[in-house]
Amino acid sequence: QLQPVESGGDLVQPGGSLRLSCTASGGTLDYHTIGWFRQAPGKEREGVACISSSGDTTPYADSVKGRFTISRDDAENTAYLQMNNLKPEDTAVYYCTIQRGSNWYKTCPQWYEYDYWGQGTEVTVSS
């Protein structure tokens, strides 16, 4: 069983940047889809972006387009979420998740279509 482990969450001022990392224990990220989700206090889980096994990327929400970039480095067995121009509304716990295979095209999988979830890393954007 794969276990995603997130890191990189921090307290950052509005307009700042963070890079979140996701490593997979118990196996390799090769051939799998990687997704990033977030959950703000008192709100439901929201998709951020996904990346296919071949490197195709798609954002879930218009609010992160142009600011967040998902990537992967299979040689390091790591996926990343680069977050720029952070806003207070980006404050949330960010989760990395893995889907076995890449059975989607242009539209990211729904949350229930992922197989393995990490524990999350907290991002707080505040002045």
C-alpha cells in the first residue's frame, strides 16, 4: 500500500510562496496520478490540481490558475505543489493523494476516485 507523506506547509504572508512536497512510502509514484486537495477550516474538501503519470497537469479550480503549479519528479519519487502569490483564502490543510493508473483525460479525477491519502500539511496565509 502506498502512503503519501506531505511536507512544506508553513505560515506565510499574503503574496508569498511555498512549495509543498509529496513523497510516497511503500512504493513508487510511477504510473500513477497525483492529486492535491485542500480543506479550509469549516469548509469542504476542494481539489487544487492533478498530474497524470505522463506529466499532464490540470487545475481543479480557477482560483489557483496562474498561481499554483503541480509537478512531479519520478526519479526522486516526489510530487510538488508550487504556490505563488498566496492569498488568505488559500489557508487550508493540503493533502496529497494517489490514484492507481491515469484513467482520465483533461478533467481531474473526483476525490473518491483516488486510492491513497496523506495526512496533510497545514498552510496558513496571514499578515
